[in-house]
Amino acid sequence: MNKKDKGVYLLILMLNTNQRILAGKLKQTEFEPGIYLYIGSARNGLAGRIARHLRKEKKKFWHIDYFLQKARIKEIWIRNDYFDECQILSEAKKSLKNSCFPLKKFGSSDCRCPSHLIYLPDYEVNLNSLREKLSFKKVNIHGIQA
């Protein structure tokens, strides 16, 4: 098994307009325009998970699959061989002062986190310092290379 092909990932997503999204069994929610961060993990096949998120045509399985029908992926970050997505979520939320959780239990039905989706209403937020603080690497989306 490739040690580099597992870990935590963070999707930076953009919604340009208000969108009503029904994410699986969660309640239908009106999501406002802005930047969203989604934190997930892959114990095996991180590159495959990222490739799946980038595909438009796929069976909807996770909450994020429904959200990605309306949102555009701006960036993908990864942290290889690390799996505490809840800790990453906590650190990211603390660092992003004006952020909030737009929908309870989104992506977090198997943990105690309020959500694994964070909303940033400020379009101009600089996320490079957050990426460095959390020790993530930016992924080449087109080549899906870390």
C-alpha cells in the first residue's frame, strides 16, 4: 500500500448564487453564496477519492456528492498519513473567525462534530496561511498529483 495515498483532504468550494440542496437524508437547506470548506478522509485511495469528487457523473453516496452538484471546487488540499479530520475541523474553525456550520451533521454522521462543512461568507479571505498552519499540501487538480 502506498503510504502517500491515504490521509485527510480539504475541499475549497465556491457557490456563486443561493442554492437549495437536499443532501441525502438531511433537511433541504438554502446555502448562501460564498466559500465553503469540506473536510474528509480516505484511509485508502486518497487520489481515487479526490478524482471521484472531481467527477460530475457519479452515484450520490456522501452528503458532499449532493453539494458538489451545485458547487465548484476551487482547490484541494491534502495531508498524507494523517486521519484526525475532526481535529483539523476544530483548528480550521478556530482560525476562521467569521465562519459557521451551515448544516448540522453534514459529512459528520459518524462522529460528534457539528458538521464537516464550514461556510466562509467573506469572499476575500486568504486561505494560504490556514493551509500552512494545518500542514496541508495543495493538490494539482488537473493532474491529481500531490
